[in-house]
Amino acid sequence: MYQQDSFGESFKRGYMMMPPALRYIITINVVVFILMTLAGQSASRWITLSFGFYSDPVMTFSQPWRLVTYMFLHGSFFHLLFNMLWVWFLGRMVEEHLGTKNFLVIYFGAGIGGALVNTLVTAIFGGGEIPTVGASGSVFGVMVAFAMLFPTFKLMLIFFPPIQARYLVAGLIALDILFISSADNIARIVHLGGAFWGWALLKMYYRGYNYDAWLSGFSGMFKRERREEKPPRQKKGFNPKMTSVSDAEILDEEDQDELDRILEKISKSGYDGLTAEEKKRLFDLSKLDK
């Protein structure tokens, strides 16, 4: 007899099936919002003033952490809800297509880039007295990346017929341009800056700037240092009964460690959880292991 899963089990399964970067981004944003709500109005205001982004050029470069922390603060429940819905709906396909590290570069690059564009505009035209909060710059970067990767994918909005991603995203950008001078406290410059950097970073990726490989190489520097500290393996004695093999390639220690890591990831999240780079690497390593 088939037994339906409880709501908690279904939620947990759906949560764990999200790509890792998307899962952590949504979790951190939701947890921060809950903590700010529970902390009360005074504490919430202090957090906003301390970690929100001011587009004043002096503060931008004297307190650079604000370029990141402002992305995890939201002014209201609906502000958080709409941003996370866009990230969840569009970011999943972008991360699965590009890989986790490439997705993170676009997400944070668009958020930071959007804030820097706002700083540049403030330096020219003035302003910057009110703190900016929210992941909207990052969201616009992900939206543009989605429209570039899947331009004809049809998106459903309430009260609207299905719209191709390229037209919907272009329309949202056009609305920000149209209302750029309106006094509605919406950081439209950050939106437009995030959209630009989402476009620019994906264009660079297409031209061979593989952020996944860059970040893996950077983290690999520390892994190699740790390997050098390990005592060398003892060589096993020669068995005269064994025949020699001259035409086979044997995996070295570093390749074996990488193969073990990929196989462990498959056991946890399945083959579909691998990035394109990891799938290619698994194929190459499997040929060497034969």
C-alpha cells in the first residue's frame, strides 16, 4: 500500500534537491530576515544601517563588506518573497546549466557590480544618503543570464499569457529605465547595473572565462599544500608472479582523490548533481582507470 509523504518530508526532499548554491542563498536570506524580525525594530534598524549599502563613494571603499552584506537584507516580507521566488524559479536552470561556481560568480558579481554602478552614478549626480538593501541586483543578473541561456523559454505570470524569457526580462529592464527618476525608493540603478553585469559575466564565460576552473584552481592551491604535508606512501614489494603492464595509464594520487570526490558527490546527489566540468572530468578519469 502506497503511503504519502508528510508535508515535512516532502519539503525536506524538495529542499535538498535544489542546487547547492541556490539552496544556501535562499536559506541565508530567509534566516537573516527571520532573525531581524525577531530582533525588533530598533535592532533591525541598526543592522540595516550597519550592513546596508550606501552608494557614497567614500563609504563604499572604506567599508567594502557592505557590497556583499546588503544582498542578504530585505525591507519587508514581500521584498524577500519576490526576490527569492525569482532566484528559485530562474536560478535553478542557470546553476544546473553553468555549474555552482559559475552561477555564484554571476550572482555575486551582478550584486556587487550593480552596487558599484550605483556608486559611480552617485559620485556624478549626488545622493547616497539612504541605505540600499535586497538581492534585486543579483536577481536581475540571474534573470539576464537566464534570458541569454534560454531565450525562448516561456514564463508564466499572473494575469499574463506565457511570455518568452527574452521579452519578459527586456520588459522589466525597460520599466526600470522608464521609472528611473521616480521617487519610489526602489534602487533602479542597482537593478540596471546588476542586469549589465549579468550580461557581461555570461558573455565573458562564453569567450572562455571559465570561473569554475578559476575557483577550483584557487582552492586546489591549498589542497596541494595539504597533500605535501602527508607522509609518502610506502612502496609495496614486487611480486614476481604478476605480469607487467606497459600500455595502461595508471591514475596518480591526485587524480584518484578527484575521482573519489566526484563519485562521493554522485552517491549523495546523483549524476545530475555534477557540473558540466565534473561530468567531463569523470569521463576522462574513467578512461584512465581502465
